Amino acid sequence: MASSIPSLPLYLEIGASDKTMISFISLGLSRVTAMKLNEMSARKDLDTPGALQWLRTRPLEALGLSPLLLAEVREIATTSLPN
């Protein structure tokens, strides 16, 4: 049971509230962008490949992000780890 408890120091250090947000940050997204995407994601347990897949299957323009954040997401979605 103890192994299922997330690393609280990690969450505190990067200012993330769940695994999906940490995964977005791991992809190279800023904390602000990761937080906005995390709010949109129904799942809060995505690992890094899952978060990338989530990004790649969304119509990015429909996310309602500012042009600056949208450019950041587009860069990560097209250049990060292969699908």
C-alpha cells in the first residue's frame, strides 16, 4: 500500500497537483501550460507517454489556449517522444 502513495516532495517541488500535470511538465511544458491542460484532461493519472498521446489526439486550436501557450503545446506535440 505504501508504494501507491505518490512522492509528496516531488509534487511540492514542482508545484504539481497530480501525475498528469507532472507528466505534462516532464514533456517540457511550462507549469502554467501543464496546469491549464491538466484542468482539461479527464484523467489525472496519465504517465508521460499517455500525456503525449492525449496532446496528439486533441485538436490543439480547440483547447482555448493563448497563442503563446498553443505554440508551446504544438512544439511539444510534434517534436517529443515518438508515438
